[in-house]
Amino acid sequence: MNLDNSLKFLGIADPSGTGWLAVVFTFLLAWLVTWRLIPTVRKFALRVGWADQPNARRLNREPLPNAGGLAIYAGVIAALVLASLLRPIELQNVLAQVLTILLGGSILVLVGFIDDQFGLPPSVRLWAQIVTALLLVANGISVKVLFGTPIDSLLSMLLTVLWVVGITNAINLMDGMDGLAGGISFITAMSLLGVAAQFNNRAAAILVLAALGGAALGFLRHNFHPSRIIMGDAGAYFFGYVLAATSILGKLQQNTVYALIPTVLFLLLPVIDTTQVFVRRLLAGNNPLSTPGKDHLHHRLLAWGLSQRHAAFTLWSITLFFNLLAMRIQGMSLAVMMTTATSIVVLLGFTVWQRIRQQP
């Protein structure tokens, strides 16, 4: 395991184990801030009318506050800011990467929030996603294509933009059922964190993913069925963008597109769902980005008779399987895989139990 190397790169490793504690602190702080902030955000959202009405995409039968993404964003930012102020954490070596990811994520939170409350044309949302993807490329966060040709840089840029825009929209399109997008984001963030900890060039990913995983878990405490709040486009864009960006930090700087295969596996379920929806809507003559409909994988599970909870459990399980497969392909040891899987199952199980126990 190379966790110590990554933590030393952050300046947070020492014989006393402070490095591990710093990562856990970042996770717990993001979880706590998000969990505690959501009731306040929910109350304010209901008062000012920030809510999704029942429609062809969502399953809610009454207006549901859609500002959960603001609490998720606040939890991640608060955790990273406070963690960076503590000793012995030092972020100088990775500060540019962290700030780049957070800047792009912040732009998409704003765009998503405006779309949630007032509506934006699909072209505006798409261009915002492209600009934030190019922001990553401009700061050295990209899928490196090194074929030794004059157009390597162009291919790297195009592949990175396609990856970031695709995953951002994939997570957003899966946000149609209680607990689904949040659970998938949590599982993926924790799996990527387990992988990032094994490499000495993923220090930025370790911190960002710890904060993202904590915020996702804090959000699920209020979002598992029956949901009291949803993340909206603001939260879905933020999750998708940050997961896409952190997944290509460090490891994917190789000389072949095949390097993307294990990374795609981490997010294969959203990719499959988005692809089949995209194709079906195109064949039906509809705009795949602007036409809501009940043609996603979770809608099919519900049509087969599963409840929202059972459908969420099923898709969470499939996501975890793909993530473990991706970890294995990337050479992770059985111990790392089992530790990651156990942590995910225990934390999700406890959160679901708490939500069911205290549901209204």
C-alpha cells in the first residue's frame, strides 16, 4: 500500500497516524455539515418555493425541496477549508488541483441551481459543462493521450471534455429516485478514495474524495426513501463533475485510450443508463437532454414491481460490484477491496437504518 506516500505528499503523514486521522476528519466534517445543514436548507426552500413539482421524470407526488445540492456543496467546502487550516496538513503541493476542481464544481453548482429554480436552455448547461471541463485541461487535469502524434494534445482535450461532460450528465440523469444518485456517488467516491490512497500522485484526489463521500452520506440521511429533500441539478452536477475530475487525477496519464476502461467501470452504471436513454430517445425523435421520461433503469425496476427502496438497493449493489471489479483491474489487493467494500456497506447500512427508524 502506498497510502503513506500520498499522505506524505500532502504533508499529513507521521508515525502517530495523523495522516489517517486527517482523511477521516475531512470525511466526518463533510458528513456532519451536510447532515446538520439540510434541515435548515429544506425549511428555507419550502418557504421560498425552491421545489420540484411532480413530473414525468421524478417520482414524488408532491412538491419536494430541490436545494439539497447547496448543503452538499457547503459540506465539501467547509471540510476542505477547515482541514487545510489544521496542522500538520499542508496543501501547497496539490492546492492548484484542489482549487481547480472546486472552481469548476462551483460554477456548475451555480448553473444547476439557476436551472433548478428558473430553468436554463440545454445549450447553456452544455456549454457550462464544456467550459468547466476545459478548465481542468488548462490546469493539467486530463486524460493524457501519448501516441506520439501532433494531435495528441487535441485528442487529450476532446477525450477529457467528453468524459467530464458525459459523467456530469450521467449522474444528473440518474437523479430521479430517492437515494439513487446520492448512493451511487457515495459508493464511487469511496471506491476511488480506496484506489487513490495506493498511489503517490493522488494527494488531491484523497482529500476531495473524502469530503465528497462524507457529504454524500450526510445527504443520504435525508434523501433515502421517503425523501425529505433532493439534490437538484446543482448537487447532481457537482457530484458528477467532481467524480469525473478526481477519477482522472494521476493514474490515467498513459499512452492509450484503453487506460479509461477501469475508470469507466467505476461509473459504468450511470454510463449504461445514460447511453440507453440517449439511444432510445433519439430513435423516438426526442431531444435526449431536454425530454424527461420514465425510461431509466430505476423506472424499469419499479415497473417490475420493486419498491423504491429495493430498487435503490439493487442499483447500489450493481454499482458496488462494478467498483470492486474496477479496483481489481487496477491491481488493488484483496485487503484493500474488502476494507473498502465493508466500509461502504456498514456506512450505508447505518445511514439507511437511521433514516427508516426516524422517518416521518
